[in-house]
Amino acid sequence: MNRTIKPRDLGSMLESREDVTILDVRRKEDYDADHGILPDAEWRDPVKVEAWSMDLPKNKEIVIYCARGGSVSNVVLTSS
């Protein structure tokens, strides 16, 4: 499991139409300030990761995005 992905690698995944789920787990205030950064991403509240993490698809790649150097996404990744 890779813990990081470069933007160009994500772009390649999307261009090749790989079956990928993109989760935006920025804090609510960061998401509200600019929710269009990754248009295909689904916003999920990082505070409620326990509630939604069990519903993540098991048969596809999942990319978790946050804005502050990975602190939020790493917590989400270890909780899911």
C-alpha cells in the first residue's frame, strides 16, 4: 500500500479510466473555502471516519486527499 501519490500519477490513473475512488478528507473549513480542487472527489468528514470507513469499496483503489501535508489523511488511512 502506497501512502503517497503524486498529482501526475493520479492524473494518469484518471486519464486511463482506472476504477478509483477519490476522497477529500480536508477539514470542513478547508473544504468550504475551496471545494473544487478535485472535482471528482467525494468529501468525507475526517472527524466521522469511523462511521463511513467500513463502507469503502474493497475492490478498487482509494486515493485520500487532504491539504495540510497529510496529517488528516494519514489519520483516516490508519483508521480505515
